[in-house]
Amino acid sequence: MRDDDSYDPDHERVQSESIERRHERTEAVEDAMSDVGGLLQEAKYPVTAEELSVEYGDEVLDLPNETESLGSVFDRLVDERFDSAEEAREAVYHELTGRAAGPEEYNEQRAVDELGDEEL
């Protein structure tokens, strides 16, 4: 923070820009995930994250300000097992974007399963 009294950040603008950056990253990840979905359809399920890491380790994801291999994403999903391509895809998506933080990240085109009482 500056020593003078002239620095007065516009908190609404800062918050709005932060939300916009998260939204842009989410859109970029969704674009990258379109290719991943096709790759994951080729795997035989059930499968572990380690097996998917080995199989798709060289596949590159172009993300905002970085590239990352699909294998490195699966490496972070230690001890995960997937029964379907959709489960694996969602795990990668959540690993790249994080869990939804609030209504500003709502996307009506994505299905959201309700949590059962046993999961709470």
C-alpha cells in the first residue's frame, strides 16, 4: 500500500475484474476440455488416474498463460479411480478450475448433481 492518501482502489472494479478473469480461465479450460473428452472416451473403464497419466502424459493442454500436460493433471489426482470417461473428464476439469465458488461461476449448460445427505 502506498504511503500517500491518494491511493483509493475501486473495490467493485477490482472484484469485477477478478470475476471476469476467473470466467475467462473457465472458458479457456472448457475449450481445452473438448479435446480431452474425446481422448478419454477411448480408454477402458474402470481406470486409475495413474493409468490415464501414463496413457495421455504427452497430451498438452493450452491454458491461459501456461501449458500443461494432461499427464501432470492426472498425477495430481493420486489414488483416484474412474468408472467412466465423464468421471475422468469432470475430475480433470475440477483440477484445472477448482470447485465452483459461487453463482458467478454458474454455467447452465453443465449438469450439476445434487449432493445426497450421505455426502454432506
